[in-house]
Amino acid sequence: MKPIALLFLQLIAFSLSANELDKREKVKSSFSYQLKESRSQEIRIDGVLDESEWGSITTFSKFINKWPVDSGLAQAQTEVKLTYDDNFLYISAVNYQKREDLVIQTLKRDNEQGHWGSDGFTFVVDPLNQRSNGFLFGVNAGGAQTEGSLALQGTQTRADFSWDNKWYSSTRVYDDYWVAEMAIPFNALRYNTDNKEWAINFIRSDMKNNVYSTWAQVPIAFNGIDLGYMGTISWNEPPKPTSGNVIVIPYVAGSSNQDFEETEENLDAGTGVDAKIALSSSLNLDLTINPDFSNVDVDQQQTNLTQFSLFFPERRGFFLENSDLFSNYGAWGITPFFSRRIGLNDGEAIPILFGARLTGNLTESLRIGLMDVLTGETSDLNSNNYTVISAQQQVLKRSRIKLLATNRQGINNGEPNSTKDYNRSGGLEFDYVSNSGELTATVKVHGATDEDKLNNNNYTTVGTSYNNGKYYFGAFYHRVGENYIPDMGFVPQLEHYDPIQDTTIRVGFQRINFWLGYSLRPKKGPINVLDINPWTWQSYDMQGRLLQRNIGYWSVINFKSRDEVTIDIASREQRLVVPADFVEDAEPLPAGLYQNSFFRAEWQSDARKMISGGISVGAGTFYTGRRTELVTNLNFRKQPWGNFGVRYVQNRVDLGATHGSTVLHLLGPTVDITFSNKMFWTTFLQYNTQSENLNINSRFQWRYLPMSDIFLVFSENYTSNDLNIKNRGIVFKVTYWLNL
């Protein structure tokens, strides 16, 4: 720990004392725009720029290449104009590209891959001008909308595309260009009415040339949505406050569920409501009563050949909006707060009776998050109340001090049972980010306790990373006590299941992560980017005994043709602290130290083509035997309305005569049909021999009004070996977005 801590302090001192060139400020001052109010006539959002107002507005132009190189003017140029009135910020973009060269992967809204994989236009905005949080609004040439919230995580800006809000757009394709027109309501944003400067940028996706370009120049080390490298718009008078704006979203739902194994059939109907209340221009209150998540996509199944639980991402809307305020803590594999711990138990839904979240900025530099959720009783579990508090104070220019506190309180017969059933955790973190965004460093200290009040209940991290687009490295040290058990967190490496004793033991660990990398971008030839990345991570118990040592090499070659090749080589020493069973009905492997190695090669073809696909093959030693892996995928795209794909994963494990052998299959066909920008139908099948399940899920969605939907969802589950039906369900749900 000491060498890494010393390196951490030296890097901060270097960054603060070496008079580091602030590239971010140069971009901010070089790309600026004086915004003028629209006063002449109402602007119609129809993709036709025939209003006289557009002709009198200064144009954003001369877009700069962002990827695969970050210099020079883009070959396919973009012309953007902005104006506003009392209620809306208006954007028009003329995107030069011939009609026959356009790539439109989908017409479906909220499709991240379909958006960035299509010819598209994206508007990025940080109304608070703090360069740590913001929003994006985008359309592809087919008119498919996407929107997301942005948050700084380490050196990179991450987008959460689950954020939803009502805004308006239209596109129109001409012979030599296509037009995107947007109207974004001010009540969809969070801003300070005293702030006369907003940070903005625009991103153009040009799929014919396999290029992304931006208005304000973004270095190659960062993605195009980066909040640190943005231009500026200046207001004569900022928008008026939106305090008092209230949005109510009621729903009605009906369902039929049949359990063929228990010969039961249930008919159910329910109602509930969500509400969004703007307490100020920068502070929002979200409320939910009896929320229903029946229309949420089910988890994409995975094959698990480890001792530990798999991580499945959160998909429920109530927990996703502004989720970075609660989830952006901890480190890889160590998550102090994970919202799937609320309202789910072993994958089964627990009714949520009520939820409330207060999120936003109290001051220009202080963000807060407060969440409280009450779950109902089930036959196996008491009711629980979950409370989470988060505060993030910006310091220096881009750094933050963060505080997290959680409390799960068991409720017995309607009263809190504080002496017998509770779990509390808390943590303090400091994330340093240099002015340029290339260097980060962090210190994290957390603890957790419950009614047993056990010792060794702390978690700490110290580390640093650097990335200038050409060279990158990172070094981190983590220490997790055996009794660091946050009930609302996820730390899978702590728990080891013993199949012989049918018990789970916890083993505290210390983990060291280190990686180096080099990105080569040849000016000539077929290669866009070649990444070379040796890495290692090692973990030890608290007595210094090796638990796992991994040493590997990872390399990715991205071609100008948009094909991609990945090479992955790893050597691992793995200690089983308890016996482990990887093959059903075979003798478990005994505890002890094992040597493993693995090699994987993957090729993925150009997704712009009508038919695309890929293949990955891997082989290596696996404990007392060997393992091979085959992953294939094939996709057929009928532009722009249809995507038809299939993915197949096969794992062969042979541990010898004593410990058994098995072949695991995971098959997943998908049909995605988009009838229009407002009507979508997705059907997928998941055949998993490890979980002995075949799942069919089909979902129809009609956005009959902005942010108002009708859903029809059908699902069935079968046993994978003999295809006997286990259960069947159908759900009909209607939501309505009402502005008060």
C-alpha cells in the first residue's frame, strides 16, 4: 500500500505545482457563442428551416475531427444554429451527406448502439457550467430520439441513457444533406438563473467515413461527450426559473400469470403514479407510489464459471435517473450502494410501496441526493425501509469530496425493529481530477455495521490513473475487511460458497490492480487504432496469503474498415479457500492453489453492413483440467426498420474423471422491428443450459403521445432439457405524462 500511496501523493503534487497547461480553459475560450432570443415568430419543429428567424442567426460551423484522429476539419461538415424563447432552447443542424450514403441502424428511440452506430447529431449541455454533470439530446437521420444524463467518473464522462424527459425533434433527408431540428424545454434541464454562461458541444456521427466530429475540440483521450472540453454559450438574460413545475405520470396495468409447476393462475390489476416536482431550477423531487416494472427488459443471461455472483445492471427507471449521485462510489467489484438490492431478492420482485428522491444542486458546487424507499412484506421477508444520502462537493476545478450513507431498517408489524434488524454503512471519498482531465487520484474510506456489530468492517481504496490518449496507466490498492457487509452494496469476492457444508464463508482481502497501455494511431495503412495493454491484479487475505494472481496482455486493433480484432492472454493462480463445484453431480474440487491460463482471440465485422457478425475462440487450462470457449454472433439489418440477430456461447469444461465434465450452451436470438419512431416490437429468446431455462420475452411499445406509452409484454419460461413449460405471463400497461 505504501508505494502506491506515495505515488498518489507525488502525482497530485506534480499536477498542482508544475503549472500544468489548462487545455480545458483554452477550448472554453476558443469556442464561444452569443445566444440571441427569437422574437419574430414561432419556430415549428418540422425539419424544414423556412422560418426567417433561422436566416438571421450566426452559424456554428467548421466541425473538427474527434475520432479516430482529433485534428483537422471534418470531411462531412455540419452547420448548427441556436436560439430561444421563454419556454424552449431551439437547435437546428444541417448535416452534409448524400442520401444514398446514410447509415440508419434503427428508428427506435433510446437505443444507444443504434444512435452512435447511425448517422446522427447530438447536443451536449452543462447548464451549471461546472464540467461535472450535464445532459445530451440526440437524433439519428431516421428521426430516432435519444437523451441521457452525463456524469464525470474518474477521467471520463459517462452517459446514462435511461434518463427520460419530454422534448421535441424532427429530421428531414434531402439529396445532399439531412436536417435535425430540436426544441428542448427549459423545465427538462437543471440550471442556475444567475449563471449567464452554459457549457455546450455538438457531436456529428458520419458513418460513411467512420468518423465522429465535434464543434469544440475534444482530445483523443476523451469521448465526444466529455464535460471538460466544451464550448460556451452566453446569455444576455438567462432563462427564467422553472420552480413549481410539476409532472405527474400515472399508470394502469393488468396481468395474467400462470404457474404450470404449481398449477396456479393469477389475474392482477394495479395502478400507481410517479411525480417529478421542480423545487428550483437545479433541484428536483421524484416521488413514486406503487411503481410497476413489468415493462422493463429482463436481464441478459450469462454463463458463470467463477465462484462468485454475477453483476447484472439496474434497469428500473425510478432508480436510474441521476443514478450517478448514488452509484458513483467504490471501485471495480466493490460497490457500496447497488440499487438492485432494493425491491429484488434472488431475482424475485418485492413490492415497493413508496419511494422518494431529492436530487440536484444546492449551490453551484454542491450536489446532493436523498432517497427513501419502503418495500412491502412477502411470505419470506419483512417490510424494509431503505434510506440513502449522498453529497458531492466540487473542490479545486474538477475534483470532488463525496459522502455516502445508507440505512436498511427492518419493520416488524408496522414498527421499526431497530435492535434486531438493521444495516448501516457510510463512506467518504476524495476524487482528484487534473485541470486537463488526464490525471486522476482517489482515496476512499467506507464502513458497514449491523445488529451484530462485528469488527473488520471497513473498506479502503487508494489509487491513481493517467491517460493522455497515447499512453495510459493505473495503480490501485483496495482493502476489504471480512465483515464489510453493506446490505445495499455488492462485494462478490468476499463470499465463498462451500457446496459440501452448504455454507458460505467470508474472507477479507487486499487487492492490487496495475495496468499500462499504449495507443498507436498510424497515419497511413488500414489500422485506425492499435491498443497494447499489459495488466495484472492480485489479491491476498489479511495474513498475506495469495488468493488470486492474474497477469495478462490485452490488445485491440480497430481497422478503418470498422472491423475489430481483440487478443487476450492471461495467466492465473487461483486459491480455492473452500471446495468448489463447477460441474453438476460431480465431486467438488478440493480447497487449494491452482494454476490456470487462457488465450482468447476475437474478430468483429463492420456493423454498418447489412450482414455483420463476429466470432471469439478461447482455450486454456482450468483447475485440474481444460476449458474451451466459443462465442459467435450474426446480425441482419434491414435499414432502417429491422434488426435480426443471434448470439451463441459454448463453454466446454473437463476437470478429469473425478471432478466431471460438461458442455454449457447459451443461445439468444433477437428480433427488433421498428414500425416508426413511436412504435417498436422486440422479441428475444434465451436458452441457458446452466440455469436449465428457456425464456421467451416479447415486448410491444407504442409512444402514443410524447413520454406516454402503451406496453404489451408476453413471457414464457421452459425447462431447457425437455422443454416443459414452467410459467407464462402477459402484461398490459398504459402510462400518461401530464404537466401541471
